Amino acid sequence: MTQKLDSSKKTGEEILQAIEPKEIADESMRRTIEILLNLIEQLQAEVKELRAENQQLKDENNRLKGEKSQPDIKANKKGDAKNHSSEKERQTLKKHSKGSKNGTIKIDREEILKYPQDKLPADAEFKGYQEVIIQDITLLTDNILFRKEKYYSSSVGKTYLAELPCGYEGEFGSGIKTLVISLYYGAARLRGKLPPQSCLGNMTQGKLLEFLEDIGISISAGYLSNLLIKNHVDFESEKTEVYASGLESSPWQHLDQTGARVGGVNYTTNVVCNPLYTIYSTTANKDRLSVVKVLQNGRELELILN
């Protein structure tokens, strides 16, 4: 009776580990037991994977509701367990080697560091260099004074003035415009966690203005605001082209909806994606016609009588 109670307290994995097929005298029975043990191990792995996936879905659901997910508590380390699977026999173990990250780093400049000659002994011989890569970043202004050629024709009564290069409209270059938009929108959008109207980086407009002033850029709060929310026709065109290509890339599309707030009003963000792309589209409603319009890439719906 004591033995039964003790064995009932063991987990299924511990019970399987206690079985030793080699002790079975009958060859056919021993082979059958080994096959069953391997099958049980495969099913256990699948169940464990499904449980982990189910917990991830629960955690995501709780996160969307504003609740906390299940804490990640690591299991206790156990000693070496007996493995009845033949997987290890069929695979050749490969020695793990950590790749070097220096091969992917772009070198901008080189500098030779000299050892003080007065601190070297007389018989010291030069043996080459030891290379060390240091990563750093520099923020510098690149303010340009353009001198635009100006001509006047008395016969035509017209003044001719050279144009600014592309990207320098509004007295600010493309570098500032790109940096501001990236710091404001880029962080959360790259993570893919939030819909477009919530895709704010870690820098607010006030902090962006303070950051630009600290590095010597003179820009008004009004222009900074317009830079973030106006004249983004090129971005809209690019989004339309990406969406059109995404719709053509696969015979199926996945669509999900989540709530959003726009100007204090409840809206719906539609997430359309497949393994190749993801598009966010915010609509006032979440009804069928709104979904159809989103799938039509924003084109106006038409009624066909046939």
C-alpha cells in the first residue's frame, strides 16, 4: 500500500523515466515498449508546446484588457534524466560556436594608438597591432548657406531664381525631418505592438523640441507639430502601394480588429496582414462595409445591380 501511494505522487515523466526496457527479456516486447515510450515522449512534447501557446494567448488577451500576464517562473534544474528516445542517436551533435559581431560593423575611420616610446625598454620589438572596435555616434549640425543664383530679364520682365535641392523645403533638411519622425513614430511602430494613432516613440513633441535646441537647431513648436502631422502625402502613397502589393502577394489575408481612441472618440483599428506585410487602418465603425472598404484599400464602395 505504501508503494502505491509513493508511486501515485510521482509525475508521469518520473514514472516513464523509472521504466527500463533493457530489463525486459522478450525481444519483441522490449521493442514494443521502446516504441510506445518514444510515442509518449512525442505526445508529451506536443502537449507542452500547446500549453505554452495557450498561455501566450491568455497573456496577450490579459494584456489587451489591461491586466497582468502570468509571471515567468523558471523551473528548478533537475539532474540528468534517462532518455528512451532514439532522437539523439539519429542526430550528430554539432559544436556550438559564437559568431563575431565585428564582421557586421561598418568602420568609419581608423586611428593608430602609439605606445609612449620613453616607457619602452631598449630591446622592445614592434609586433604589429591589436585591433579593437569601439562603436560611437556623433550628432552634429549640418547647416548650409545656399546662395541661389538670381537673374532678371528686362525684355521679359521676369526674375529667374535657382531652386533649392529636393528635401530642403521649409528651411530644414531631410536629416532633421527623418530624425524627428523616427523618434516620434518609429520606436513603437517597429515593435509592431500598437496601432498607428498610438505609435508614439519615447519622445514627446516637447522633448523633441528640447533635444533639437540642445544640438543647436532653431525650430518653432508650431513647425515641429506640422512636420509630424501634415504634408505626409508621400507616406500615404507608399502605404497604398505596399498594401496593394500585400493584397496581391497571397490568396488569403488575416484581419483583426481592436479598439482605438481618436480625438477622444472611440474608433476601430483594422489590422490586415499575412506573413509578408502588416497594414493598420483606422475606421469610425467596425461593421461589414467598413471591413470591405479596408480590404478594397480605401477605395469608395460601389453598388452593382445585376
